[in-house]
Amino acid sequence: MFESLSDRLEGALKTLRGEHKLTELNIAESIKEIRRALVAADVNYKISKDFTDAIKDKALGTENILKSVKPGELMVKIVMDELIQLMGGQAQELNLKGNPAVVLIAGLQGSGKTTFSAKLANFLKNQRKKKPLLVACDVYRPAAIDQLKVLGEQIGVPVFSEVDNKNPVEIAIRSIKHAQDHGFDVVIVDTAGRLAVDEEMMKEISRIKEAILPNETLFVVDSMTGQDAVNTAKAFHDLLNYEGVVLTKLDGDTRGGAALSIKYTVGKPIKFVSEGEKLDTLDVFYPDRMAQRILGMGDIVSFVERAQSQFDETEAKRLEKKIKKNKFDFNDFLSQINQIKRMGDLKGLMNMIPGMSKMTRDLDIDDKAFSKIESIIYSMTPTERADPELLNMSRKQRIAAGCGRDLNEINMFIKQFDQMRKMMHKMTTSNMMGMPGMGAMKGRKPF
């Protein structure tokens, strides 16, 4: 994500390495490269100029302060602060007041509205403890209603639809009455994709909004379309005056033009970002965290939040007991793999860890990275999975044949698993919160 922009900004800031202080000359050189980086990222020239002018003014104003900070580090801080402001300053929550609260979803054809609607329902259900209702108001696209129903079934959220009704305004109005009668506290109205040049379709989405008076109207846009996304966002905003923007397909956006330009152009915040097809890959948009990722600093806060959302305290205590007894088995290992996979796209997770983005950029990392391990474990019998000590040569040969792997691969995996199990056992049985080697400090006086 934003690899091209990140590389160019890093190159621009490198010009200050080795400098003893910020001067008009080296600031000007760095600013020129930053502006080029933004334009290459498909950011409008005026936005790029205003952005870099603000950086220049701040940088020139630091001449007599922060003597202990290196010029390169100081410029990174200035750039990050300006990026945060450019993208909205701080995260914006949804307005969910009302009985029920109503969220209207609008956007271009193919922008990912239906998938986002399901992701939002899943997010509100699991993260905000709401009872959402999805509403199928796309009466034009073949199988649109069926798609929403399939997605709703996957996340356990009901879908309101009227298959024979071709009037989306009526469907939206009746869905709210249905929600009130059946105790739903949030209604998410998925509408048909439309083009800004299609006057009749634009009037229709306006009529839907006037009829249901939503708490929030969210404009969903494909971030990979760059400046086109920004232009479309403005056209929709002029008609709908929506409350927020959703950027989809962010995992495929190497430039970042849309994320950097939309708030400046339409004056409305980006509220959510979506990566991948999985229905749990929706994140609140935090400008500060995104700025850190753009500058190659990772996003460890989001990484921890993802991990915590999948953390099961009861399961953790059960595993701790097994590890202490050195009884961690292949079933437990599978459970841990599934927990990692539920956190989202593997490469995306790696990129949240500071310093990992560059290391993993050219590597083919995805959820299939675990398929080899899973195929080996699933080729074992239930008894073997529960007791790794049973794996003699004849059993290993049968497992190799079952998963289509070479016997050497099976031996290597079992050896690595055994080493990991011993290390985990050592960590949990040592002192100081399981940190190996800390037992040697026992009895010493504190500093």
C-alpha cells in the first residue's frame, strides 16, 4: 500500500541526511522532491503546492529550536504532521443516534459498495455491539440482492429485500419500518452503483436520501482510481452533501492520491478504509496511523488492535497450561494459525510492523503461506495431532503420501515444530512473565 509514494518521500527526505541544520537551500531541495512525489502519486498540483508550502514555512521556522534533533528527523516530523492534517487530523466516528440509526451507502459502479455494506454490518455487530439490518436497494444489477444475502448470511446479519419491487425509495422506507418493528438499531442501505454523468440515477439516490433522512451518507470510492476518485467524490458531494468517505481496495493502491486529496477537495473526512475481500478487513481511518504507514513507520497500534479483537482469554489460559506441561500439539498449532488468519491479509499485517514493509515488498506473502503446514497437519489422524510423540517413520511416510509432500519436508516441519514447542515451554516456565533467562536475576536487589 502506497509503496511508490513511500519510496519517493523517503528519497526526498534522504537529501537532508548528513546535514547539520535546516537551511533555505536544503529545505528547498527536499520540498521540490516531496512535491514531485505527491504529483507522481496522482495528487492534484495545487494540493501538492499548498502542502509543501506549509512544510516549507514550518521548516524555516525551526531554525533556532530543537538543536538536538537531526535535520532529517525534524523534517520527517514536519511532513508527518502535515500529512495528518491533510488527511483530516483525527478519526471521525459514525453518528449512530436514532431508533434506528440509518446509514446510506452511495458510490460508483464497481467501487465495492455491497461488500463494504456487509463489512460495515459485521464491524458494527462485533466492534460496536449493534444489531444491524442490511437493505438491498440495488434493483438494477443482476444478482445484487443475492450477493448481499450471501454476504449477510456469512456474517449472521439479516437482509431486507423486496425482489419484485423495482422502486428503491419504497424499499428503503419500508426497511426502516421493518427495523423498528423487529428491534434493529442500525439500518445499512446498499444502493445501486451510478455514474456522476447519469442524471436520472443521481436524482434517484437524492430521492432515497430525502425519503429516509439518514444519520450518515457514506460515499464509497475505489482508491486505486486516484485523482478520478477525487473528482467523482466532489460530484457526488455537490449533490448529496454526504458525511464521509470510504476508501476501498486500499491494499492495491501503490500511489495514495485519493487518500491524500479527498479531505482537502470535498471537506469531508475519510471514515473507513477497506483492504481485501474478507468481511473482517474494515478499519476506522486514523490519519495519524496512515501518515506513519506512508512514511514507512508501520502501524503497530492497528496491529495490536487487530490481535486483541481475536484474543480469547479462556483459550489463552488453556494453551498456557498445555505449554507449561510441554503438551502443545498440532491441534493447538492449527488454532493459532487460524487466529492469525482471522486478523486479516497476512502481508497487510506484516506491513503494520515498523520496518517490515520494505522487507516484505517483493515477497509472495499471502494466506496461502500457511497452506503447506495445514496440508501436513490435516493429513495426520486425530490421535497423531493430539500426540506429536507418536510420529514414527511409518506414520511420517503415510502423512507425506497423504499431503503430497516429500518425506524430508515432513521431517523438517516436525523438527521445527518440536523446537518451537520446547522454546515455548522454556519461556512459560521461566520467571519474569515467561521471559527466558530472567530466572538468573532471582534474589537480586532492584536497581
